[in-house]
Amino acid sequence: MDEDGWFPQSYVWIFLAVVLIIRFWIYGPIHFNPDHICDICVNSNNTLLLSCRHCFWCHTCTDQTFGLIRQSAWPVRCPCNVPVTLNHAQHFLTPDTSALITRRVKEWSIPGEQRLWCVNNPCNTLLIRTPGVKQNIPCTDCSFQTCSICRQLGHEGNCQIEETTQQTLAISDAQKYKRCLKCDQMIELNTGCQHITCDECSYEFCYLCGQPWIECRATCESSAEFIPREHDLAAAFVADET
């Protein structure tokens, strides 16, 4: 205290800072708003003010939005098209969703063609491979080795595709599915044009010729005769009705 019995001004600021820190840890970020309705479900009034300063999301909608996000749609954006950062929404996410999106963001930072997952299913740790180079890559968590080419258990010599994998590929060919050239993700075209963006690695390619979209841009021979899937289904429905 000073001579008049008052605390110095610096102590007041320290006290206010401590109060704000305690509030942050108990109630979450300062942009927590208990009195606004969620813009998504229009039910909850326990909401988070987003970075745009206009939109409000509740705990459940924030958690579900982050939990369901894919790389092609990352980062999460509000209706104002302003990014919602993970740090901003952290206190509105469950521990499982927070861990999941943290792991996904780490995976997305690695080019799709370099991603490889441990062949040991209970482990499924992300590994890094050199595209086109045959390697048996050891997992740092479980010590299993995964072949960088066929993605099966590590082995010597040429890759032998398992019978189940061959059956899967045969069914995929019959159903006209395509595999992403970068990450090998299986993709089905249900609606729309042949311009595909892989949900797993964001690689863009032509569904018909398989070439990178920047090179094809619907100029391949198959494009002239291409009929979107929904048109085929509509035609088949009309034929059945008649």
C-alpha cells in the first residue's frame, strides 16, 4: 500500500490479469457467449463467437463440424467464409475430436503420395514413404514393417498382390471406380463432371483418363462422350417406368 492506504496501480493490473486467466481456464476463451443462439442448430444458446464476429456455434455443432471435416474442405470456415482455427475452437471440442483433428492436420501437411500407414491395423501409425521406391518401412510404434509399394506386410522381392486385394480391384473396375494416383484412395463418381478432387490428399485429376486435371481439363477423348452418372440413373428410371 502507498501512504494513503491504496494499492499501487501496477498491483491492480496484476490482479485483473490473474482474474482473466482464471476465467479463461474455467469458462474457456473470452469469445464464449452464453446468450446467443447457435447459427447451425438454432437450439443452443451456449455458443462460441467465431472469428468473423458475426457467427455463433454451440458445443455440439462445433465439435461435429471439426470432427467431420476433410482435407479438401480444410480449414473449417463459418458462413461468412472466415477460417475457424483449431486454437479458437479448442475449448468447444471433445478430447477425442481435438486429438483426431490434430492428427489429421499433421497428416495433411504431408503430400498425399508420401503417406503410408502401418499395416498393423490396431496401430495404423502414419509412415513416410518415397514414391516409386521399394522399401520395407518399420513402424516406430509397433515395429511392424510395411512395404512402400503394395502397402502390405514388409517382404523381400517383388510385390505379390493378395487375393482379397485382387478381388477388391476387380469389383472396383467393374463398378468403374478409380484410384487416386497419389494416395491410392478408391473413388466413386456419383454425380457431377469428371473433375475429381481426392478427399484424402486433395489431388485433382480427370476421372476418365486419369491425368492431372491441370493437363486434361476435359480435353481427353472420353470427355466428348461422357454422361454424368445422374443422367444414366435418370435414363434407367425412365426406361423402367415405360
